[in-house]
Amino acid sequence: MRIGSVRSQPTRPEQTAAQARDALMALADPAKAKFLAGFFKTGKGQYGEGDRFLGINVPSIRKVAKFFHNLPLPDCEELLQSEYNDARLLALIILVNHYEKGNDQIQGLVFETYLKRRQFVNNWNLVDASAPYIAGGHLLRRSRVMLYQLGQSKSLWDRRIAIVATFAFIRQDDFVDTLRITEQLLGDQHDLIHKACGWMLREVGKRNQPVLEQFLRQFYRQMPRTTLRYAIERFTPAVRNAYLAGEIA
């Protein structure tokens, strides 16, 4: 075949943050948005104060993310700064995809972007959809000092990132940091931290119940009640009742 006879292939136009926003706006549901604003506690003085929603369910957001899976990192960063929770979640889902499929350089850039813009990871759905896969995933084979620093932050969302990121370690049967950060957070006053710690402890128990029981025997009396209830959810009724009554030695 002659070189001159080979037709050049058209290049695919680069996707943009503006296009991704437009795709979301087309799915907006004002009634659902009002419900989500209440569900995620966006009222004055509540944990999600000022957050705004377009009213798009997660499966639909994931479909948009699948279409925009090639969205460049700078556009993901731009999208992550949106006033709308739905758009921030979209950006994080795409960033998780970039991280999981990227080489070392891409993974490093995604991690840096996540840390730099983490003030926009500011509701529990955003933390839970991203922290185990980006922060936790990146620190699997690296120093985890940063998580302990986040655990001491004044930011509720930094503290939730710190504990939820350890889900990545739990999946590798590595429980040390989950237990240490939970211990660090035992005195935390926020219910969303109590729930997150209890959730992670329950996940530890799914992998290794003796490790969880050893930790509980040492700390369960000083745990927030919510943390304890979450942690012992999979125990038998009799054992759960004994923990709640303070009867476990």
C-alpha cells in the first residue's frame, strides 16, 4: 500500500469540564435536588451547610462519568470546584478511574490534585466515593503519616478522609492504621466520624474478627455509642447486648 493512500484518522475532540457540566444539567431534577439538600443536611449550622444539588442519582452520574472517562485532569480539577455536589462527585468518580487505570505518573498527579483540592471533597458521599481509592490506594506502599495529620485536622472532612482511606488497607488485611486512627478519633465529637470509625471497624471484623474483638475489649467502654453499634453489627444478638451493657471483660 502506498503511504500516500493511507487516510489520516480524525482525532477525537478533547472532552471539557464545560461539556461534563452541560451533561449533568440536562439530567437535573429540582424535586430530587430539594430532597437531597435535606438528606445531606445542607441547612444553616448543619454539616453540609450551603451544599447544592442538581438532583441526579448516583447511577446516572456514573453513566456520565463513563462517557467522560477521558476528561483531562485539569478539567477534572475544575469540575471538582463546582458549587454542585453532583458535579464534584462526577469529578471524583472520573479521578478514581484515572487513578486506577493510570501509570505511576498519572497516579501521582491524581493524588496531588486530590490533596490540593480536598476542601471540595466536603460531604460524606464525596469522601466515601474517593478516599479509599485515591488517598488509601496511593498510600498502600507509602508512608501513612499524612493520614494521622488529617485525623487531627479541624476539618470534619479531612478527619473522615483519614479513617475511610484505610478501607484500602483493610482490603489487604492490613489493619494497623485503621485501629490506630480509630483510637486517635475516639474523642471526636461528630457523629459522621463515629459512624465512619464504626464502619471501618466492622470491615476489619469481616476480615479478622479476633483482631476486632481484641481492639473492642480494650476500647469499647470509651467508644461513642454509634461507633460501637456499627462495629458490632455482625455479632450475635447475645454478644451485641453484652457489649452494649458493658459486660465484656
